[in-house]
Amino acid sequence: MRRRRLPPFALLLVVLVGLAAAVVALLGGRSQRREPPRVAGPARACVRATARAKAVVRSTVRVRARAEQPVAVTERVITGELAVAATRSQTVIAEAQLSQPVKLGADALARRSACAEAASARQADLAAAQQAHEQALLAARARATARAARAVRALQARLAPALLLRARELAQERAHARAVALEPLLAREARAAALARARKLTGRQAAPKRA
């Protein structure tokens, strides 16, 4: 049996139908593919925090005083009709140092702002809040310490005059006590000097009598 050949326009129609089917299949396959999920960018948050801090500052008030006490002792010896006197003197110096500890505290408030980025808004808020609180706490501590230090300096200025007066009195007492203890030694030196001068003037040994 002899096959019948298709006319040219039929062949063209078959080709066009095949191409259309291929295009439809290709588009259908693409439409079934899912697009990858979009990843959101990092969240950003800014927070303002307030912190309170306390600080204690310790110091010491120190004063020093100096006192001088002159001491003079005169001794006289008589050799025959000759009277000879000699004086020995010295200045006694004494010092006194006193101290008094002081301690004062102060508190202060500080506010600071901070911004942070994180994967979510909540994480960003928490991170920003923590940073803001830490910065505010550091500022509050510094402010409280400065206030306490100023208060300590003011207290030292008030206490120093009275403490210095006590130190001067103590130094004067020490100088007087040393002067009294030094008088016998100066008296012996003055008497020995008077005897030596008398012997030199008379040119002979004598048993001098105390005036």
C-alpha cells in the first residue's frame, strides 16, 4: 500500500504545534519553581537609659607644726675678789604632726543613649538598652566620685585650722619639755666655762665658791 505524503502546509502546522507545546511545558516548569526567601536586613534600635551610682571617697587631713624654745643659763663663780660669769644658750626645736581620717559619700544620676543592631528588633532593643545602661552607670559613678571628692576637700579645709592649732600646742609643749631637760646640761657647761675663765684670770688654782 502506498503512503500518502502530507502537504507542505501540514508539516509546517505540525512543527508549530510542537514548538508551542515545548514553550508551554517550559513556562509551566518555571512557574512551579519557588523563589528563595528574602532575608531581612539587621534591625536597629536606639535606647536612652538612666543610672544612679554612689561613691565614697576617703582621705586624711595632715598638719605639721614647729616650735622653738630658747634656753639660756648663766653661772657665776667667785675667786677671791674676782667674780666671773659665763652663759650657755641653745634654741630647742620641736615638731608635731597630727592627722585625721575623713570619709564622705555622694550619689549621682546620669543619662546616656546608645544604638545597636541585631537580627531582630527585640535583640536590638536589648543590646542598645544594655549599652546605654553601662554608659550611664559609668558616667554616674564618675559624677558621684567627683562630688564626694569636692565634699572631702571642703571638710578638710574646715578641719585643718583646728587640727593645726592642736599641733602647734603639742609642738610647744614638746619644746618646753626639752628645754627644761636641757637646763642642767647648760648649767654645767656654763659653770665649767666660768671656772676656766676665773682660773685664767687669777693664774692659779682655786676652790671657787658659788655665788
